[in-house]
Amino acid sequence: MRVLVTGGTGFTGSHLVRRLLKRGDAVRVLDNQPGLFAEELKALGAELTLGSITDAALLRRLVDGCEIVHHLAASFRQVNRPQSEYWEVNVEGTRRLCQAALASGVRRLVYCSTQGVHGNVDHPPGDEDTPIEPEDYYQYTKYQGEVVVNEFIEKGLEATTLRPMAIFGPGDPARFLMIYRRVAKGRFVMAGPGTAFYHPLYIDNLVDAFELAENAPAAVGRAYLIGDAEYVTIKDLVQRISQALGVKVRIVHVPFWPVYAVSGLCEVVFKPLPWEPPLFRRRADWFRQNRAFKIDRARAELGYEPRVGLDEGLRLTGEWYRQNGYI
Ligand SMILES: NC(=O)c1ccc[n+]([C@@H]2O[C@H](COP(=O)([O-])OP(=O)(O)OC[C@H]3O[C@@H](n4cnc5c(N)ncnc54)[C@H](OP(=O)(O)O)[C@@H]3O)[C@@H](O)[C@H]2O)c1
């Protein structure tokens, strides 16, 4: 089977590409940069194209002959980018990809959205019927990507949306690495009480969900929250990471709102500069927002069942960081 993975050299995409290659698929990868894994994926047999999800002619060429498209490319990690860039990549890029997929007769497109479309969950755990209330422009554009996908379903495209929780695992260069680094140093500064709920998702569990979404008959036109079997408070998460690493951590609490105010200020100060601000509101919100969901719909309709438990996932992730010199 020929499959296209957009965002395929990124953290999540590279894991998915490895799984598909192992399954025996012919895998095309589109990404705008080689990232950490391009050479490895090429050596494993992936056909890599560097280019943008906004390039309609390129998309037509890449989807040609593909049975499945997994769409993960997104403006995501970079903060302080103009809103127009988020819109162009996350919404218009999705539109051009759906257009190309519909025209070439792709059997199923799987769109990777985010739990973030629900924003803060007032009464956790939420589910897919929890109101759509994105809290920042990134999340807003990811939801608008869902709207676009649904428009194309009306036109005959078979597509499914996944809304992953907080993805972690070997190769994650960002959020979890920051937590691991602080825990490894033995001191973790917690803005606020650390009681907000957080729902992790080990990467292999998510890759299972992508595979299941390719075929499940009930999944067309449906959105699925995908997470691990358990969610935790962020204080608990820090402690579980300290256990996974076998190090003691001291959690030092500071008030949340001053941190949030400084984050907003950092965004303003760094706006004209080429560097990412050390603090920004999306990062500060990590300490405050409840993100915890039921995964019952994915279990019932996709047959999804998280195979890797939280402690095992945290241990494997810590091992990878140590082996690769990150901590
Ligand atoms: N990580 C999480 O916790 C999480 C949670 C929920 C949902 N998601 C979603 O999961 C997907 C994968 O996320 P990830 O964590 O694996 O992030 P990632 O490592 O940043 O992967 C996304 C890839 O897409 C690429 N990309 C960005 N703009 C592009 C463009 N115009 N054309 C082609 N490729 C482009 C990125 O390149 P650059 O690095 O150059 O931007 C990156 O290689 C995204 O759709 C994200 O919204 C992530």
C-alpha cells in the first residue's frame, strides 16, 4: 500500500513512518525540513520530499497513487509567528491536501488535530462533546482544519480526525524534554499548586490509533480523542518522571499569575526579535489548564486500547533522552 505522511520528519510523523515502513508500505513523506530523522527514514526506505503543505501542485503529485494520507504537518512549535502563517499552513494547507486527496481517489485521509480544540476542560474528564473552545490561535486553526476536512467529507472524501492528548516518547524535542531536564536537575519550579489535570499520550499508542483510523468503518466523519489510559495532575506527572529517572526532585511552588503576566510581556518584547521567548502564555498555561478526557469513543469505534502504560512510557522516554545525551 502507498501512503503519504505529511509532517513525516517531525516527532510524531517519524514514529508513524517507521511503523508504516515496518508494515511493508511504500511511504512518501512530506515535510518542510529534514529534522532529526530524515536520513534514518530515507535509509529505511521512505521517499522524502522537502516542501510545503501549502504547495497545491506538489500535493497533487504526492497524493497520486496513494491509498492513505496521514496529515500531521502543522505550524505548531514555533511561537511568535504571524497568525497568517498558522492560517496558511494549518487551514489552507489542509484544504489543498483534501482537494488533492479527493481528486486522486485517496481511500482515507486521517487528519491529526489536537485535544487543544476543547481548551480548558471545566469538568474533567471531557469527551468529544465537550464544547470547542480553543484558547490560542494555533488551536483555533487546528479546529478550522477539522472544519475544512468535514467540508470535503460532504464532497465525498473519506476522512477521520484524531485529537491527540499531550504526545510524549523517544524523539520528543520539546515539552516533555523540558520537564525531564528540570526533574533530572532535582528541582522543579511549579507555577501554582500543580493540581491541573494533564493527559499524556505515549507515542506508540498514538501510532496504533493512526493505523486503526485507516480502516474503521464507523470512523468516517468522526473525531476521536486519543490518550493514554490514565491522566494525572501535573504534580503527579513530575513525581512519576522522577521515579522513571530514579532521581529525587524537589517541587518549588511559585504563584501562577505573575508567571503568566511575565509570559505575556516576554511575547511582546521578543516579537521583533528572531528568538523564541523563554516564557510565553501557551507555555505558562501548561500549569493551569485542565486537559483530561475519556477515550471511550475511540475504544468503541476504532478498537483503540492504549498498550503502553504511563510509567513504562515515561521510562522508555527517559532512557532515550539519556542514551542520546539530552539529559
Ligand atoms: N506534540 C503534541 O503534544 C501534540 C498534541 C496534539 C496534537 N499534535 C499535532 O500532532 C502533529 C504532529 O506534532 P509533533 O508534535 O510531531 O510536531 P512536529 O515535530 O513539529 O511535527 C510537525 C512537522 O510538520 C512540519 N511542518 C510545519 N509546517 C509545514 C509546512 N508548511 N509544510 C510541511 N511541513 C510542515 C514541521 O516542520 P517545522 O519544525 O519546520 O515546523 C514538523 O516537522 C501536529 O499536527 C500537531 O498539531 C501534537
